[in-house]
Amino acid sequence: MTDKIDLKKTLKALYAPPVGRFVQIDVPPLHYLMVDGAGDPNTAAAYKTAVEWLYSVSYPLKFMSKKVLGRDYAVMPLEGLWWAEDMATFVSREKGKWSWTMMILQPDWIARDMVDAAVAKARGKLGEPPASLRLETLEEGLCVQTMHVGSYDEEGPVLARLHDEYLPQHGLMESGHHHEIYIGDPRKTAPEKLKTILRQPVRQKT
């Protein structure tokens, strides 16, 4: 019987930040299944399609890895990169103006040919995949992150404190897209109990 790997535990520093406090971490290059899109995640059909495809490929990849390679692992939580022409829309929660890349972390032994096979399997149920569906390495490096407990719409003050207070006080500036990791399942968890990791890639001001 193969041991099941939980990357949330293997990469604990990345997936268990403190609540209500910002910490700096160095994030290594990681491999993600990704889909790009834009618009309000609550109403945009593209968002629903992206998430459906990510899970419909990630689970066959897990089963394929266990059967073919003898390496079992837990499917990781949904994550998202978010940006907009005016980043103030994140504080004001104008979601229709947001762009995003939704993604699920994959173990580093998952190869592109395995992804192709999993996509082919999902195609039979879902039709053609989003054109942007891909396996890609994300290199974030130095990041600041915290654990937010509460509804997604209560993130605004936390993000304002990060960008208006913490980063200037520590001589840092943004160097990549706002990154969220959804530890809680909004379908099963009360909004006030949802756990979301808020991560911001940064660099030292020159």
C-alpha cells in the first residue's frame, strides 16, 4: 500500500500562515494546472468552467499517478491569481473588473503527457477544454502572506493593511499578482469560518 503524500504538510510553511499577522516566506518554483479568465467569479460562466476543468483533470491525474507510478497524493485546494488595471477594485470589491488565473498545485512528478491523457478523459464528459488550460511552473520567490478567516468580501481591509502599511514599513513593493489559496470549501463552510491564504509576491524597493 502506497503512502499518500499531503503537499499541504510537505509545504507547511506555504499553506499554514498565522491568522491576522503577515509573514515573509520564500516560495520555490511550483507546478500548477492553470486556466485563465476574467469577470466576477460569482457570475462569470468562464470561472465555473475553469474550476470544473481543473478538478476534472486533477483527480484523474491523482488516480493515474497512484496506478502507474505507485505514488498517491491528496488533490490540493483551489488557488487563484488575481489582478486588475486598477488594483483598488480589490478593496472596493468591483469583481466584474477582475482578471484571474485559477489553478491547482500538482506534484513535481506529474508530466505533460499525463496531463494530456487526463484532459482527453475529461473531454468525453465536458467537451473541449478552455484554450488556456495548461501545466505551468510558477516562480513567486519572496512573498508576504497571512491566513484570513471570514468571507471573501471581508478581505478588503486586510489587503489595504498589507499594501498601505506592511509593505511600505518593510521597504517592499509588489512584484506579482495577488494570490489566494482557498482552504475552506464555500459550499460546505459558513462564510465567517472560511479560511483563505492571502499571498503577495514582493521585492525590496531599490
